Amino acid sequence: MPQKYSKNIVIDTKPLPKEVIESFKKLGPIRTTVKIDRLLYIDDEVVPNAFYMETVLCHEGTSEDSIEVPHVHDVDEILAFIGTDSRNPRNLGGEVELWLDDELHVLKDSCLVFVPAGLKHCPVKLKRVDKPMWFMTLAPMSKYTRKEESLNPSAKPKGELKYSKYIITEMKKEFPPPPPNLPFSVPKMTRILYLDSEILEGAFYMECVWFEEGTGLGGPPPHTHDFDEILGFIGSDPKNPRDLNGEVELWIDDEPYILRNSCFVFIPKGVKHCPLTFKRIDKPIFHFSTGPSTKYERIQKE
């Protein structure tokens, strides 16, 4: 008998939106040796009522041209650039050029980039990829839409870049301590990135962590939220990125779900979820949680 929320677990991608395909055609041939694997994609067409998110894996190589065109959205967006080396998680493993408005920013660290509604952003150039990296885009819209704009590099300001504060490369400084009386069997977890409105006014919530070894509980007790949420579990083997290289048990509304593939899990507002138990970690697992709320808050459940 199928489980109620099986459809909310996404392990594949979908064709690019037509407007993105058309913009790529305008760019013409792109001079690059960077191979891009489209891994995961979710929106309202994939899972009813879900918001948009996509993850791609960028393999080693260099690029002379950009892979995107300048554009704006009617809603806020987060762009994430994450290195795949859990032993050096803050190092992006390459160099990416990203335009915010008419400012050129060079990214060398794993980061979350908050893009407020209406802020022009892109092009993106994967200038150098020394180790595989993830590129993620997410926004609280049911389907990906955008309006193309033009770039004006001559408008670049002198001195400090205005939008540097929108690039988050650290973990939140003040973070609640772990729950007391944790069981002995707990996987090793390394928090690397955190974004909310306390860190950057107006931003929505996202947290990124690594689970590297061990077994046992790896998340909070059962709870709900007043906002929709996406949980991500991504395997770190670039040769087989769809394999989680481990086994995770996630409870959703009193049903256990076993995750063995890299995936997005859409948790609708008000749906109870957790506990989260790592049954097996063969290779490090990257995990994130995000939702269109200015702050992470949960309602404890039995």
C-alpha cells in the first residue's frame, strides 16, 4: 500500500522551463569544459503546492562564458554555491563570478546568496571548478518565472560593493544548544551555513549541514511549522550523485520513509515530521532545510 507522502519525495529532475531554454539559445555556444548534471527539481507541477527549487552538480573544468543572463523575479530568491568536500566544507573548490545588479562578485567560499525580489542578478560564470560543486536556486514561487534585463558593467560603484552583505559564508553566531540527554549514538554533524532575517533583514530561512559518520538521531523531535519546508539529502559521490550513500529514516505524519537516493522532501505547512534517524552513512551526506519564513520556528508534537 503506497504511503501518503511518497509523492513528496523527489529523486529526479524535470525539463528546463521554456524561457530558460530560450535564453540559452540567445547566448549561443558556451565555451566551457564544465559538465553540469541536473539532479533535482521541484515545483507545483512536480509536487502539488510545493515551491520551486533546483540543484545541479558542476564537475571540474573552466569556463570562458557565462551560463545565465541578467534577470529579475517578483519574489525573493536564494542562490547557493556549495563545495562537495566535507573535510573542507567552507571552500567552494573553485571560483564563480556572479553579478548582483551591476556589481561583479567573485565567490571562492561555499555560500548562500540572498536575492531580494526585483534585484537584477546574473550572469553566472563558472570560471574555475577544481572540485565538484553544487549550485542551487530556490524561491517561494509555484513555478520558475523571470523577466530578463540588461547588464551595465560601467555602473559598477567605486570602493566597497553594495551587495556584499547579501553573500553569506558563515554559520549563525548565536545558535540554540543541542537538546539535553542526547542518545550516545548520534552521527557527526557539521553546521556550515545559515540564513534568516536576523542575519540579513528580509531574508528567508535556510540551513546547511554535513553528516559524516555514525548512526542514530540526526534531527529534532516530531514537530510542525507554520510554513512549507523542503528538506534536502544529497550524496557526496560526484561519480554517482543520485546515490545517497547511506540510509536515512524520516518520519512524516506518523509514517516512516526510508531515503536511499539524493532527494528533496516537501513538507507542507502543518504536517508533522521527524524524528530523523541515520541508519547508515557510507560517505558524507549533505543536508539542508529551507522554507519561506523569516525565522526557523517549530511547534513541538508528540
